[in-house]
Amino acid sequence: MMNSLILGAFKEAGLALIGRLAFRVLAERFFTRLIIYSLDKLVSYTSNTMIEETAHDIKLQLKGKKLKVIDDSVSNKL
């Protein structure tokens, strides 16, 4: 009886903490990093300067997200 009461309290506390996470922000950051990684891979596979310039332009547009991975990637290109 006491165990189920304590486990129930921990379960409710855990669900409350998970409910407070901003999953939209986490997903946005994950997909932004995935896009940056994909663009870098695409540029490394080709010697086409048009693709390099386009990838750099996309990174500059994403720079407004203020993620460290974007800032590092853009500053490496400059």
C-alpha cells in the first residue's frame, strides 16, 4: 500500500517534469543540427561551387536561431 503511494507520487512528479519540457524547441534544435550536418556532407561530396554557395546561404539564414553549431559552421566558412 505504502509502496504504491510513493511510486504513484514519483510517477506524477516525473510526468510533471516531462510536461514542462519544451519539446518543440528540442525538436527544432535537433532538426537544425541535422540540416547543418547534411549540408556539410553534401558540400564534402561535390566540388560544385554553386552547391557550396547555396549551403552557405542556407546556413546564414539559419544563423538567426543562435545555435552554437550554426555559428561554428558559418565562421569556419568565412
